[in-house]
Amino acid sequence: MADKILEVEDLSVEFATYGGTVKAVRGVSFDVNRGETLAIVGESGCGKSVTVQAIMGIIPMPPGKITGGTAKLNGENILGLPPKEANRFRGVEIGMIFQDPMTSLNPTMTIGDQISETLMVHRGMSYTDASRRAVELLDKTKIAEAAKRAKQYPFEFSGGMLQRAMIAQSLACNPSVLMADEPTTALDVTIQAQILELMAELQRTENMSIILITHDLAVVARMADQVAVMYAGQIVESGSVDDIFYRSSHPYTLGLKEAMPTNKRDGKKTLTPILGSPPDLFHPPTGCGYFARCPYAMAVCEHHQPEEHHLTDSDAEHQARCWLQHEGAPHIKALNQPGADQRD
Amino acid sequence: MLAYTLKRLLAGMITVWFIATATFMAMHMVPGDPLMNDKAVSAEIRKNLEVKYGLDKPVVEQYFIFMGNMLQGDFGISFTQQNRRVNDIIRDHFPVSATLGLLAIFFAATGGVIWGALTAIYRNRLPDIIIMFLVILGISVPSFVFAALGQLMLVNINSLLGFSLIPVAGWGTFSHMLMPSMVLGLGTMALLTRLMRSSMLEIVNEDYIKTAKAKGLSPMRIFFKHQLRNAILPVITILGPSIAAITTGGFVVELVFAIPGLGRYFVQAVQQLDYTVIMGTTVFFGAFLVLMVILVDIIYGFVDPRVRLQ
């Protein structure tokens, strides 16, 4: 059994807005194993970022509100702690990097000072020691001339360099978990590859777990051990990366795969977008969130929330929240339905 | 940095030259001249005076004579105050105005930053609402009203105490300066408070504040080290023009508090068409303000690393 470092259970987050209450995250559960990467995939607005930011306690409250659930880091609940207690794990046990490195660093502080700040606050280091360590960290993230670079300001860095500096900053206290909220979305493709490479390498050397939020399945395939597919504030399918790609058991996962471009030149594959748009989370549907867009929707899906089906197709835990996994459901050829052969 | 400063100074000199030329032309377009006053002077005396002051020469020649003298730092002799050199008027009275103005700016800037930060912290709660109400008051009520109210308050305090704690008017000691500089800085303080508030609220939503939280920094540290410094930038930008507004706009306050500042001479000279004093005070004020704006820009470069290289 893998060593679980972070266990999230039934997390729910709401935002009170002028238009009403948005139920952004609706009962999300997942585990992160030590030294492994969990990718959370889904389209914009499905609650990926809110999920991890709620765990970190950095969603603005109000309007945000954590309405339920727990998040256990090494067995201790860290969800909804007041800032003083949350700061015992923020930046120490869990580091975080963000989507846009250009705006994620303070423009009026040098890179080195921003990194050493973390060390001074959490490790009680002196400014000189912390600055020296900051240079080492920049060096570790493969920033050339780290000593000189540490004295520069964010505007003197390129986007890829800034993301490296962000990673260096988040690694300052040797965290056991790194949360990466779309770390490569704002970067161009070649830089993306370098950043992912760096993250994978640091994961090996530092033995840390990564929660990688992305909407890019190519990134998932490259980086992830475990995958959670999110849709409309819920995890609709989760399992190992092979389960998700080769034994997709939720129509939404199938839809994402259909919409992903490949570089095969046989011309057989056409990109099929998922039609329609996600449901209004002001009034979340009573049934399956994917009902309106699902090509295989059944009558039961409209009003009845599908339960989580544990699939027995592999050793790892593979779950899908879909009525098609019910023993009475019809057999869909494109979909992985373990046990469906026996049903016919 | 040095090249930047020199470039700005050169541009500033051209600005001052424009100010001088425009003032000179405007002044001579106003009907009448400094020798026209209530007491009728005979044509002969008038002629002598015109020769003495050089008013008999064509305007263009007068302009060149004036500019030549100005370059040597000589603004000439006042028309209305017997044998008083304009340079002396400026030397005697400008330090008073400058002290008052800079003290007012100091009040306005510190007050604006503190109140603005407070309103942002207490956004939409009672302290915010109270301060923002006072800010609207400070912006819309003219300074002479505040000046009179301030004096009234001092009178009441002093008569309650039975001795003069803070003088109601006059000039000399530091306690003389307190009330007038506060009154003078009030409008600017209100403006800066509003600016600071909106800039603080903008920065709360910046990504790097989220980063700072994720780093596990305390709210106090985030506020002082990450929010405040970035929020102050727009306030510093507007400080240059604010110094302009305050030092030239000090006239009314100086009058109410009986302060011997330059503002009085500035206004009197225009009323009496005292050519040399108009030119002297205007050009001097102009040069002072241009210098202040340059100074603020240079200070800005130290606070915001992004502008240093340009």
C-alpha cells in the first residue's frame, strides 16, 4: 500500500457573489502518495484551482467559504486553519507555484530576497545565510549565474526563468508536497518542456509529491502517476495514469481524449470537441453534471447523482462517477466497463 | 541614472524658459502698467520713471533685457515697494512658504498613506465609511473654511486652558506652523487617501499577494513588505504635482494665519501689475516646482526598480 501524504476527503467550497452562491467544489476526495504526482485535469472553471487553493487556505474569505470536508497532511487536518496555524505548513510542508510567473512575484523585491524571506520566516535564518541558500536554490533550478540573478528584480527575468525562480522559492524549506497550479500554461512550448523536466527531476532528488493542475492531457501523460479528472466541481474519474488513458471509464474522459491533438500523421484522427458548456454552478444539476453534454446520457442521469463506482480492472484504485458503470447499464463500445461483457 | 537626471534638468530649464516667456507676454498684454495708480502723476514724472525702469523701450527689447538679467540671477527692483529688490523679497519670504508647504506635504503624504491603508483594511466597514466621508469633506470644502475653523478650534482650546498652547496666527516657532500646514495639506491628504485606498485594494488581488500567503508569511509581513510598498507607488507619482498645488495654493492659508509667506507678494504683484515682482515670483515658483517634480521622479526610481533603467 502506498504511503499517503495528503488525504482530501469530501471537500466543498462555495463563493458568495452578487448573483448568488457558486458551488465551485462539490465533495472532492483524493489522496496523494509520497513521492508521486497527482494530476488534476479538467476544463476552465471546473474547480481545480479552487480545490488546491482551499487546501492551502489562500482563497479569499469572504466571498469564499469552505463548507465541508477535511484535508489531512500526514494524518493531521489542515483545512480551514487560521493563518497563524496554517503558516506552520504553508511554505514549509507544502510549496506552491502558480500559473502566471510574470505576476506571481513581488515586482519591487529582488528574486533573492523573495526566496530568502521564506527561509528567514520559517527557518529563522539570518539574512546572510538565507541569501546564500537562495543562490543555491536558484542554482538547483538551473538558473545560470545564480548569484548575479538573485540580485535582480522580476522584470529582469523571462517567463521561464521566473517560473524556475518560483520553483526555487517553493522548494526553500524542502516541502513534502509541491502544488503546481497550471505551472506551464503561461509559457511557450519549449519552455514548458524544460519546466516539466525540472519538476520531474526535483521530484526524484527531493522525494516530494506533486499535485499538478493542468488542462493539458499531454502534460498529464508525461508527468502523472495518478490522475483525477474534474468536472463541474466534482471528480468524475480517478485512477492511475494508465487507467485514465487506456481504460477511460467516464464519457467526459473519453471526450477530453477525443479533443486532444496528436502528432500522428495518418490523418485518421479528427479532433472532436465536447459540445455545449459546463453546467451553471449557481444551480448545480441534481443529476450528473455532464448529462447535457454526454453522448451516452440515459434517463437516470438527469435527476440522480451517479455514485462512485470502484472498477476492478487493475490493481490500483480506479473510480468513475457514472451510471454507465452500474451493473444494469448498456454496453458502450468506446468505454471501459469492466464486467459489462458478463451483463449482456 | 546621471544621464537621466541631467536630461531631466535640461528639459526643466526649457520649461522654466517657457514659463518666463509666457508670463512676460501675458503680463504685457494686460491693459495698464505699474505706474498707473490712484495718485495722478504728472507726465514729466511718469516719463522719468519710465526711463528709470526701462519701460520706454520696445517690449521686445525689454524682454531681452529681462531675460539677460534673469540669467544672471537678477530679477530687478520692485515697482511698488520703494527700492526693494525682487531677489530680496524672494529671499525673505520664500523660506516661510517653502517650510509651510513642505510641512503640509509631509502631513498630506503620511496622512494619506495611513488613512488610505486603514480604509483598505477596513473596506466597507465602519472605519472605512467614516474616513471616506471625511475624505469627501476634505476634497470639497475650500481651505479658507478649514483655516477659519482651525483658528476657532485653537481659540477655544487656548481659552479653555487659560494660556496660549498653540498660537492662533503668526509665524516664528514650530507650534505656529502646525495648524496652517495641516489646513494646507488637508485637501491633498484627502486626495492621496482615495488614491492609496484604491491602489491598496487593487494590490490585495495581485497574484504575488497570493504567492506571499502560500509562502506562509504572516498577514502583518504581507501587509508591510508586499502590499504597502507597491501601493505607495501611485501616491509618489502624484506627489510632484501635489507639491505644486500646495506651495502655490498656500496664499489663502498664509493670509488667514497672517504668515509672511511669498504667496501674498505673488498675488499683490498681479493686482498692482508690479512687472518685476510678477516675473520674479512666477519664474522662481515655476523653477521650484519643476525641480520638485524632477526630484520626485528620481525618488520614484529608487522605490520602483522598474523605472531605474529608463
